[in-house]
Amino acid sequence: MVQYTGTPDGRLAIRTVAGRLAAGAGAATLMLIAVAAAVAATVALVGSAGV
């Protein structure tokens, strides 16, 4: 999907869309890392509690 920003330079529009997709992928990756860290911390706490 290509979105046009209204500029005569089509490459700029494509680059903008690619940048948005990359930013979205980066945010999703950071979220997955945060969730994994939270799960690991929970497992460590439960394990140290001897449950």
C-alpha cells in the first residue's frame, strides 16, 4: 500500500510509509520484549517464593 503525501516526489511518500511501518514494527518488538521481561520476572518471583 502506497500513500501519497501530496508532494510531487513519489519516493518521499513511499519512504514515509516505510518509515511508519518500521516504527510500528519497532514498537511491537519493544512491547514483546517488555512482556517477555515481565513474564520472566513473574516466574523468578514465583520460583523464589517456592510456590
